[in-house]
Amino acid sequence: MMEWINSIPNNGLIRYLGPFNQERVMLTSPKALSEVLVLKNYDFIKPAAIRYSLGRILGVGILLAEGDEHKMQRKNLLPAFAFRHIKDLYSVFWAKSRDGVEAMKEQILKDAAQGPDPEKRTAVFEAGNWASRITLDIIGVAGLGRDFDAIRNPDNQLTEAYARIFKPSRQARILQLLGMFLHPRLVALIPVKRNEDLGASARMIRAECAKMIQEKKLKLANKELNDVDILSVAMESGGFSDENLVDQLMTFLAAGHETTASAMTWAVYLLAKYPKIQERLRAEVREHLPPISSTDEGSTVSSVDIDRMPYLNAVCNEVLRYLSPVPLTFRIAASDTTILGQRIPKGTQIMLVPWAVNKSEAMWGDDALTFDPERWLPKSDGDKHAASGGATNNFAFMTFLHGPRSCIGQAFAKAEFACLLASWVGRFGMELHNKEEMDESKIEIKGGVTARPAKGMYINATVLDGW
């Protein structure tokens, strides 16, 4: 699809046939994207198979709700994700990032001491695993007000449950294929280990979420609820039943930690691949942020601190553009309709592909396929193009989608990502472990909601002094 968008002449739509000759339409122009995501957004729904398979785990939270139900949920959740609340969470993002970096440092130094050259303070670590553990702890504290301790205790029940849910396997792929021509309820009843693992893991996580809600309700009843986490703010709105609050928590936990962990994995890869960008970013981080080892009062990080770091924000934006955590998503036409005047029959799959649109040469220019944070920096005073990365329109950046179904947690995710990336690059020097195997064209992508390297992202990390 990344090749098609820049090589196949089209008027904003590319039609092709998927498995079993299913008709699919890929959107390639701002007008087509605007029509589906904004003007007619509720005419294009998530496929029933996706809603059921994800619903088994998440319930019907804001990610899977449709129509009036979605409008109601989004309206009640928006205050919890307003920036006036998110800015209070930067200190949480930084504190947990610091905990993660400290644990990583201890592991790297321990592994280095057992290596051939302990003085180098260098060892190999797998970025994706560490990123998942840290982001799970961040979403736990900032989203739910509960510390899951995944950083120090990777074998805890919640971490293992999510690992089982998101772990790719042969059985998972076979069940996914069966779901294309069998009703998903029938697929879920097949007595295989994958279905058993999904059911048990979902039940365990939902029970944990229900327990947290009861604890918060007790605080609310006693007028002691003054927490700043997302759950507390959502509960104060009074717009959700206990069961639907569980669904929202399941959604926040899954979407909130897996997507940012994927972004971190690719950020580490790109910084290791481009050492000059890594060095420039490290210089800015160390100049503007307190030492990662400092726990003194006043050593926390605020939204103002992050906002005054243009290169950090440029790198984060470019990572999110170049390798969006969610490579594609799709919708189904709920009824006979049109896009750009072209007839679209009911049931047609509409493909929304951030990995393609974010690299469209028509929207980003001739350097669309180049990783270049500079595109997000002003070239001169009054340069307004840098805010959009030089793209010709807002729909060129599809990482968080657009319209009423855009990612409600965008501000949360970008703030968390910036704090996490700053902490890692400030403390560690990072190089690719197997450079020959890690050429971009050779990396095998793991299937699933987010894009991850199938064989992990192994990095030679060096603990750096002076910060």
C-alpha cells in the first residue's frame, strides 16, 4: 500500500480485491479521507468480526461503540482527556519513565559486568519488552490510579495476561483466517489453547478493573476522590454504569500501553539508525530537563518543560508519521453510499492506511519516504508550515485518525511518548545490535493491531554518565 499510493495513478480511491475476492477500497486523498472520517463517519462502521473479537477482550468501550452510543461515550469522556487534566499527568509520566530507566540501567550494568568488557557499561536489551512494561505502569498510574509494578515485577499477573493476549501465534493466525468466513462467535467456541488463553486473560483483567472501580466509588462516596487519573475524572462525570466503566478501562489499558510501546520501539530503532539525530536530541534533553537520577523536589517535568524542546517534539512527530504504531485500520460501508461520487455498495471494506498516507509524496513532497525531524522545525520566523511538518493538509497525518472517531487519547499519548523518549535518550547511547538484519526493508512485522518487529528490537545500550 505504501508503494501503491505513490505509484498508481488514482483520483483518491484505489480499488482492489482481498482474500476470497472481497472488494476493498483504499483512501488516498484528503477529500476521500474527510468524507469517510468526518462528513459521513457514522456511515462507515467497524466490521462485525473485529467488533466481536476485540469485544471479547475489551467490551464495548469507546473504541468499539457505534452511532449514538459512541457519541454519548465520547461526550462523557472528553473532559477526562482535556489538556487541563493531561498537563497534571506529566509528572506521573516522568516519574514512571525515571523508574523504568533506573531498572534498565541496573539490568544493563549487571549484564555488562558478566561480559568481556565490563568497563564499557554496554549490554543488549530488547526495547519492545521494556517499553511495554513501562507504558503499562504509566497507564496504570495515570489512567487508573493503580501502580501495576510491571517495571520491577515483569512476571505479575496483569503483565502476563497482556502478553498472552497480544502474543502472535500460529493458532491466532488460523483463528483469524477462520473468522473471515465463519461467524466470530463460532470461532470463539473452538476448544483450542488460544481461545482459552484469551478468555482467562480477559476475565482476570476485567476483574482487576472492576475492583479498581469499587475502590474509587468508595472514595467518591466519602468525598475523598481528588485523584487526577483518567478514571477518577470519568467517574465524576456520572455518565457511565459500572459495567461500561470496566469496558472503558479495558480499552485504555490495551490501547493506551500497546500503542505507545510500539511507538517507543520504532523510535529507538530510528535513533539507533541515525546517530546524529540521537546525539542532537540527547543534547537538547540534557540541557532542558533535570538529571534522570535526581529525585529532589523540583526535579520533576511539566508540560512547559516539554513544550520548550522543539527538537524532541519534532522527533516524536516524525516517528509517529514515519512508522505509525497502527499501520492500518478499516471500516465497512453500513449501507449503499458514495465516496467522491463513486458508488460504494453496502459491505465494501474501506481501508484507512496511516503507513501509506503518512508517506504520500502528493501530500508530503518528494522527501515523504525520508525520516527527517527537520520538517517539523520552522525554517524561518513566521514559518507556519512546520506545525504540520510541511504537509499540504491535516489529513496527511493519519496516525491518530480525524473526526469524531479520532483517538481521544492523542494528547495523553503524545505527552507520555515525549517524556519516555527523553528519559531513554538522555540516559543511554543506543546502537542496533544486528545492523545487517535490521535493514528497514528486511524487518518482519508482527501481525496484530499494532506494528512490532516480529523478532524483537535488540539494541546495544550504553549507560552514559553526566545526567
